[in-house]
Amino acid sequence: MKNRTPNTNGGEQEATPKAYLDKSAVAAILQVTPRCVDNWMKRGILPFYRIGRTIRFDADGIRAHLEATCRVGGGR
């Protein structure tokens, strides 16, 4: 069964599936090493899902979490 969400005109439309990333994809996007991603996971800097022995990251969740918790460096 497909996910469906109601739209404004009373019908239904298919919901877009969420994008989940693995550790190497997150490292590539953030331009860091996978080991750095491991460290950030342990420190609670990056939110992640553990499914058995598999680690996955919600792309939107990472972006929102970093925007809320990290500051942008700006000179003096």
C-alpha cells in the first residue's frame, strides 16, 4: 500500500518518501571523514537512526538539527 496524503482539493496524492542516508553519504555531504561522523554521533551532534546494526540519517533532520544547534563563524 502506498503512502497517500490528502491534498487541498479533496483528493489524495502520493507522499514523497523521506530520504535516508548512510554514513558515507553524510560524510560526503558535510565534507568530513566517516570517522568524524562517528565522533559527532557519539557526541550527540548528529541525530541518527539505528536499525539493527545499520545506521541511517534523515537528510532533513540533519539539516534542521545543525541549523538549530550550530553557529556560523563570522570574523571579528
